[in-house]
Amino acid sequence: MIRQKIVAGNWKMNGSKESIVSLVSGLLKMKDSNSEVVIAPSFPYLSQVCDLVDASSLVLAAQNISHEVKGAYTGEVSASMLGDFGVKYVLLGHSERRSIYGETDAIVASKVKTALEFRLTPMLCIGETLEERQSNQTLAVCERQLQAVIALVGIESFEKMVVAYEPVWAIGTGLSASAEQAQEVHESIRAFLAKSSESVSQKVQILYGGSVKASTSSALFQMPDVDGALVGGASLDAEEFIAIIKAAG
Ligand code: PGA
């Protein structure tokens, strides 16, 4: 099964009106790619970036949503609001949301459900901490995080989702998983999904995230179960991000 690669830039809580103009104009100089190229700015800049990328092939993502649909939830952003800004994807279950903001598997699953109801494509982030890896819990953790979502929305919904395997120990640390380590986990994730549906497991794109750089990305992209990358720090530099996109082919 040929799966299109996705290269997504998670800008996290970075950028200003000015810096975003220069980052996006840098990205717009890029030649068309066979991969889908996605950028995830902070909420206040979605409207600006939506205008800047109009008529280009760049695709917009948001970094979070509320699991609630609307109402008295001060400080939250709803899935339907994102539809107004041409947002296609939403990152859910990012390890920073899980660890800093206490998002449990159940909360993440309910956000996935809400996203799907509003036709956003969840990029479901999963992954183990260093401690969990060292105690051989990597697969158990990934499976638990996936199972919470499968239990709520069903395996068929994974056809409308993307999974991002992001080992917590590799995020923002400069310590990327090797291509072989990433492949090993991606293959196991696919095998786990296949227990519920073989055909869904073959279709779902599984991205790797965690200190992806241009220099390490080609080895990653050669792995049969690595269908792209979720890039944090390196996506804030247009040249570096474009080099990663080129490596994806
Ligand atoms: P990083 O972040 O590339 O800066 O490690 C990845 C992520 O958190 O998605």
C-alpha cells in the first residue's frame, strides 16, 4: 500500500505577526512536493496564516481543540471555529498537552471524537517517556493510548486520522530515535491496529516526531512504516523545514 507522506510543522507557542510572514514566505518559495506539507501555528495566527497560504498547497493544522462543542468554556477554542480558517488537521494528545496540562487518555479520546464530528482530521500523538522505554513499556504505552481512542470512536475512524509516534524523550531534546528504532515502533503500532482492522492499519499514515532534522530525516523516510514527520523546532526555520520536505521526496 502506498501512503502519501506528510511533513507537518508544529510551531508550538512560537512566532509573532512579523516572524510568521517571513517563515511562510520562505515556505512558499518551495517547489511543489509529493508530500502533504502541513503547518500548525498558534491560534491567534491561524487567520493570518490562512490568508498567506491561500492558493498554495500548504495545509493548515491547529495545535489543540476543546472536547466541548461550544458554550461557557473560557479560554477554549472549538472545533467548529477552526473550520472558519480552513484548518484540516488538529494535533491531539501531544505529550506537552498530556504532561503539562494533564490531558488523560480519556480526554484525548473525547477530543478526537469532537474533531471527527466537525470533520477535522486528528493527528493523534502517542509515545513513551524515557523511563517507560527503559522498563520496556514502549509498546504497552502506545497501545494503551491508541486503545482509549479505538474504544471511543472505533477502529474505522482511524481511516480519517493520522497517528504521530513521538517518543517523549526525543521531543525538543536533540535526541532523535534512530530510523530503526522508529521503524520498530511504527511496525508494532500498525500490527496493533491490524488486530482490529487489517485494511485500516494499512491505510493509516504514521508520522515520526521528536527532534527531526534535515540531516536525520532521509534515513527515517526510507523506513517502510514511517509515513512522514511531525517536526517541532526545525519547522521554525524555512530552509531546514524545506530540506526535510525534500528528503520526504
Ligand atoms: P521537536 O518537537 O521536533 O522540537 O522535538 C516535535 C514535536 O513536539 O512535535
